[in-house]
Amino acid sequence: MKKKVVAVIIAALATGIIVAVKRKKKYAKAN
């Protein structure tokens, strides 16, 4: 159970980082 929870948290962090990077790239292009 603990391993699954850790995997879910890591996946959530990874997706959050990817979304943040994509947003930064979009803002950079806009500016």
C-alpha cells in the first residue's frame, strides 16, 4: 500500500512539473 501511495504522489508531482514547464513555455512565447 505504501509503495502505491508513493508512486501516486511521484506521478502527481511529475505531472505538475510538466504542466508548470508547459505554462512557462507558453508565457515565454507570449512575452
